[in-house]
Amino acid sequence: MTKNIMIVGVGGQGTLLASRILGNTVINEGYDVKLSEVHGMSQRGGSVVTYVKYGEKVYSPIVDKGEADIILAFELLEAYRALPYLKKGGKIIVNDQKIDPMPVISGLAQYPENIADKLKEVADCTVVNALSLAKEAGNTKSVNVVLIGVMAKSTDIPYEKWVETVKATVPPKFLEANLKAFELGYNL
């Protein structure tokens, strides 16, 4: 059975490291994995989407509308934008952070209100204050690993396997904070 995961966020939030941790973990578990990254002006704070598919045999990395088992969202509006991709019975894990997109910054649009409530009305949605957990772990840039920890708990891959991958993927000088961030997310 193939699992379809979308990781969505804004450039600079660490979505690519998160997708590497996820991809490497499932590869180490013996799954066939396909990844596809879509950058929309990510250098300028635009949307970043990564598709991760894994299973016995995966032929395409693309997750179509209505196919995502899990949407891992680093920002509220990005979660809302990704909602059409969630399959019936799927799960959204979303960081409660708001990052204004360019139309809001320039005054051409308003940031939508009550996004978390709207998501909870239509899906199994876990809202996480990942920034406070990352601070508790010792590095505010560890939001991505907090969120991977939350998501990891809903997989059938053992905790130790995830920790091994974090150790192998994160640069040594950031490892201690990221291991703590993963643990805090996992145990949320």
C-alpha cells in the first residue's frame, strides 16, 4: 500500500530537511520512495511543496488532489491551500504559525481568519505550536523537526528508526537541539 505525504510551507522553514528525514527513514525501512519538490519563489518566502510517496513500488512522485494521506504543513495558510489534496479520512498536521504572503504584505489582500478552525471542521487536524517546542528544544529553527516528530508518531515506523535518521541527516552542531525537537514533537 502506498502512502502519500505532502509537506507544505514557506521558503526558509526547513521543509526540504524535513522531506530528507522522511525520505531517508522510509528508505531505511525498505520502502520504494519517490520525492518531488516544487518551489514557488521559495527564496522570497513563497510556497514550497514536497511530495513524498512510499510503498512496495512507487512509480510517480506526484500526489494528485484527493490523494494525500497526510499533509504536514509548516504554516496555516499553506495548509489551507493544500486542503484539496487531502484524501477522505486523511490527516493534517499544521504548525500554528502565520507568515504573511506578498499580497498581504503589500496590502492587496488580507490573511484569512480562523484557518485552524476551518481545517478542523473538514479534516482530522492537529494544530501544533511548533515554534514554542523548538524554543524549548534550544533552537527556533527546529520547527521542521518538531513537526516531523509529530508526524512520525502516526506512522508504523519505530521511534528509534526516526532518531537514527535524524542523527544521520542533521549537521552535528545542530544535532542535540534537533533530537530534542523530534522527541518533543513525537511525545506531543
